Amino acid sequence: MRTLLTLAVLLAAGPAWAADKVLVKVNGAPIKKAEAMDRAWKAYGTAVINEMMDEILVTQEAKAKGLKADAASVEGRLSRIKSQFSDEKTFQTRLSDSGLSVKDLKAQLDRQVLRESLVVSARGLSVTDDEARQFFDSNKDKLGSQESYRLRHIVVATEKEANDFLVAIRAGADFAKLASEVSIDAASKDKGGDLGFQNAGMFQADIRKVVSSLKPGQTSSPVKTDMGFHLIRVEEVRPPKPAVLAEVQGELKAALLADKISKSWPGYIAELRGKAKLETAP
């Protein structure tokens, strides 16, 4: 994706970039704009045109039916995306790296919500309480929460470092302060090594064995991974919790409706294309 965005930026350069302009040289061998554009068109042109056609058809159909994307739904989806990042700065950085602004992302979400609203309206889609209950009964074991652990860790490059810091911790050194000073894991270092709550099922077998053997407040011996040597501290343990229909019904209905929309979309957009007047260039 990053490669495509980089290519798009190069191809979209200003008027001074003539078609035969050299975009980049690889050990002296030139790649010209015209060559890159030709390859990009052959590889992605049809998909891009189809996507743009569908966007126009959805916009026109929504206007004809007087439908607009629900602003609260758009904001809700944006908030859920933001919540996947540690902070606003990280979110903005990742967004920028993808070649998007918040405005661009909201426009994408607006189109997404509008498309779904159209399909729901056209096909009369809904999810009943009975459907949600049946799904819950069939998947109850999967819907409950697993045992989870709130963890901190310190990652260092060598086993000797890890053992030295373990001695310091057992002598009373503050784990979080030490993590912020010496850990090489940039993602958690500034948070005192805090990893938040992690489901036991997400761990590799060797990590799971170590974590499950610790009680809150205990720190592991060094554990080697591809990152380096870890000292893992368990801060809190949450026992597994069985699913309760009343607590998950809203999410279940939303997920089941999304599945119905996904299955209905191909037929619906095919109908819109079938009714559309398409004029192709000679």
C-alpha cells in the first residue's frame, strides 16, 4: 500500500513533470513517468474505474432517495479507528504515512455508511432479537472473555542486561521507572512498559507458560524473543467471564447486519450498473 501511495504521489506531481521525466534512477537505470503510468494503469486502471463508477452510482442513488450518511455513525467509526492507536499523535502520524488526512478518512467513512444505508433500505435488511439469540446460543463459548493479564515488560538486547535489571527489580527498583529508562521497546517505553490487558490466547506458547506462572506483582526471569530479552511483570489478572446476551446483543446485531449487507452488496450494485447509462470513450 505504501508503494502504491508513493507511486501515486510521484505520478501526481506538478506540470513540470513531463511524461518522459525521469522519476527515479536505480543504479543509473531510469524509470520514466510515462512507463510508470502505463504499468500502473494496466495493473490497477480497471479496478480504479469500477470503484469510481460505484461511488458515483451510490451518490446519485442516495440523492434520488433523499438519503444521507448518518453523522453519528461516521463519528463513531472514526472514534473506533482512533481508539486502536495509543494516542492522537500516533493516529495522525499513521494517517499521514498512508497519504490521508482526517478529512479524507471521514469522506471514506461517509461513503461507507451511505452505501450500507442504501443496501439496508433497498433490501429491507434488519436483524431480529431472535436471530441474535440464535447466533448467541450457537457461539456462546466463543463470545465470552478469556482470562487476561495486565502486563508490563522491559526489553533489552542481551541476557546479561536482563539478569542485571532483574536483580535490581528484586532489590526494590521501580519496574515502570526502569522500563522508561532502559527498555528498547519504543511502543511501551514511554508508558513504563505498560502493555495493557492481553488475552491469554494471544500469547505464544512459551510466553503464555511464563505469564500464567506469575502472580500479580511478580516479574519473570528473562524470556528471549526476536525483539530481545524480556522481563515480564504481571500487574493484574482478570478471570475468564462467560458471555451474557444482554451485554453483547447490540454488537451481535450490528455484526449480523454487516454480514447481510456484505452479502447483498454485489447484487445491489450490479442492479445500479444495469440501470445506469454508461458512455465509454472511443
